[in-house]
Amino acid sequence: MTRTLVVVGHGMVGHRLVEQLRALDTESARRIVILAEENDPAYDRVGLSSYLEGKSKSDLTLAGQDFLRDPRVDLRLACPAVSVDRTARTVQTAAGDQVSYDALVLATGSRPFVPPVPGRDLTGCFVYRTFNDLDAIRAAARTGRPGVVVGGGLLGLEAANALRLLGMRPHIVETAPHLMPTQLDAGAARVLHEHVADLGVHLHCATATASVDAHPNGAVRAVTLSDGTVLETDLVVFAAGIRPRDELAVAMGLERGERGGIIVDHHCRTSDEHVWAIGECAVVHGSCYGLVAPGYRMADNVARQLLGKDTEPFDGTDTTSTTLKLLGVNVATFGTTHPEGGQALEAVFAEDTTRYAKVLLRQDTGDLLGGILAGDTGSPMPLGSLIGRQPPADLEQLLLP
Ligand SMILES: Cc1cc2nc3c(=O)[nH]c(=O)nc-3n(C[C@H](O)[C@H](O)[C@H](O)COP(=O)(O)OP(=O)(O)OC[C@H]3O[C@@H](n4cnc5c(N)ncnc54)[C@H](O)[C@@H]3O)c2cc1C
């Protein structure tokens, strides 16, 4: 009898799982039902911002015609899963259908976190995650008007750049003293701040969004900051982080992580032997990974398990490097930039507002742990491969060619 795999979520990681199964399952032993909440098949969310630079939905889609026509795959768009009966092994969809499964993989991703500020639901408030979000922002954008982005991390910078491309004058509000506080130190952030200000983006760091204020008609009129500044605007984008989407798993009685997410073991298995969780919704080794590369590794691992093949346990390391891919400024981290216990030697090779390079070395051995690069520096790629080794004699040349 044909076995059925149900995949909940057709995002980047759910799609990767199905592609791997299609490639490896040459005997076609399995039927795959994908329940997708969004109206579009999986797309390159990492490249989402390019949708506002002229790329179309079909440029960004991950699902080619061979995938959409594969008789083994039953992709149901705009068809979210609403509940699961683990005893009967069935999934209930919002359309009222019941789908039986032998194996169930949850790949439900994350949702944007919107801080609980008064006025956050007013007309003119947006998040930045899906095609629909960007369509709504595009429709609301007004050339020459200020727009406020709440959050100065990678996503906030992408959103601010999007507003700039739409002809708006973006402001970024960040509670930390500088942009990208998770990745950068003050020196690297100085380079980024200088560059971002040159692009016409206004920064408000070390202050919070106190409220979003309304016109009498219920639309956004302004944003008030906790330092008393009032920014007149009719468009606000919240880009203040993400939270794993675990609501379905919680209702199924699966274990939830301390800070949300579905707890799985190092093979992405939940406590139910028929259910796995992969991608941003999964908590592996106590962490959720908000990046696509670890999600892909989880998908590859589960595809092999489903086909009875050997797998290596998921290893959460090597997921720390970051590159800002927008705004025309290089900002990158590689390796560890927050060593355990803060025990590391630091060496800064250039420090001004055009370039900055810092490396961290193990205190006892002097081995390279990681580093931060900003502005006109070398590529982080060759440096990443030197981690755990003695820095080469030409380190400075690699950092500042
Ligand atoms: C603008 C932007 C830029 C990014 N840039 C980078 C980057 O440079 N590098 C990087 O590594 N990562 C980046 N990311 C993050 C990356 O996109 C995610 O890590 C990746 O998409 C995670 O894949 P996923 O499949 O786990 O989740 P998602 O891609 O979010 O997919 C989950 C899907 O599940 C659906 N779903 C949820 N619940 C249900 C349900 N009950 N029933 C059916 N469907 C459901 C959701 O609607 C969604 O379509 C970026 C993200 C954004 C938004």
C-alpha cells in the first residue's frame, strides 16, 4: 500500500524536504500531501526584498513545473492545517478535509514578532515576511513620505531599504545602542551607521517605540519614541524579530521549548514517532535557527530517515556567519563573535568610519575563533575556513587587502 507523508508548511524548508524525497525516492513508494497556508508555492524568502526591485513571483518561486506536475505530490495552496488527531493519524484542514498520514512533518516556520506597543494594529502597520506583506507595503507606500521601521537588525535594514526603493524616507528605531546588535560591536556598527546615514536612512538608536498614534479615522499618524521624539508617518513596518510557529504542535500535545518552538531530538524527531519538525519552527539542541542553511540540513536529514537511509545527527554548529546583502555595504561576521564566558583575545586591525576588522583569538592557544568585518575589507569566506587554527602570517592582508 502507498504510504502518505503529510508536510505542513510549504516554505523554504518544507520544499527542500519534498525535493530531496523526489530525488531520492526513485521507487515512488510514497504519496506526499503538502498543506500550505500561503497562496503561492514555496519561494525564495531570503531573496524576498528583490520582489520590490522588479523580480516577479515566478522569478522567486522554488517550485518548477516538474515539481508542480509530479503525480506523487499533492500541493494544496491556501489550505492551512488546523488540527491533528495523533491517535487516528489524520490532519484536519481549514477547508474541512481530513488527510491521513503515516508520517507527518511540521515545517511551519516563524511569524514576525510585533512588540506590544499601543497602536500596533492600526491601518498602516505592516510586517515583512511574505509576498502578501510586500504587496501591502507597496500599495501603502507614498513617495517622499517618511516611513518608520521598528527594529534595526538584518530584517529591519532590509525593510528600510525596501521603503527607500519605494521612494519613501525611512527611519529605523532600535532599542540597542547601535544597528545589528546581535552581530556587530560598536566599531563595526559605526561603519554601518555612516553608510546608512549617507543613503538617507534616519537612525534612532537606544530608544524604543512607545506608541503608534492614530488619526481619527484609525490610520497611522505618527510614532512616538520613548525619548519623546515624534515621527510623523503613515506607514510603520515591524521588523523586531521572529517567533516560531508552534501553535499546531502545542494543540497536538507536543513539547514546546522555553521560548517557543517544537522540541525535537538531533534527528528532528518529536516525542511522537510519526511526527518530525524542521526549519525555523524546530528547537534542536535547545535553539531555534532563524536561517535557511540549518533548516536545509534538517530537511536533508529527515528525507533520508523517511527513506530508511542512514543519517548523521543534525549538528547546530557553523550557523553563525552573517552577511548583510543589501545597501551596498559589506558587513560580515564569521565564526564565534561571542565566545563562551567572554574569554578571548581581540585584535582590531582598522578602525575608522570606512572600514573595520576585528578578530577573536583563543586566550590559551591563540587559535582563530571568529571575527567581524565592516566596510572596505576582505571577504569573510577564506577567513571562515581558518577557524580553529593559528592565524596565518598574512592575516592582516586577508582582512584588509
Ligand atoms: C526578508 C527576509 C530576508 C531573509 N534573509 C535571510 C538570509 O539572508 N539568510 C538566511 O539564512 N535566512 C534569511 N531569512 C530567513 C529565511 O527566509 C528562513 O530561515 C527560511 O525561510 C525558513 O524556512 P521555513 O520553511 O522554516 O519557514 P518559512 O519559509 O516561513 O515557511 C513556513 C511556511 O509554513 C506555513 N505555515 C505555517 N503554519 C501553517 C499551517 N498550520 N498550515 C499550513 N502552512 C502553514 C507558512 O505560511 C509558511 O509559508 C530571511 C527572511 C526574510 C523574511
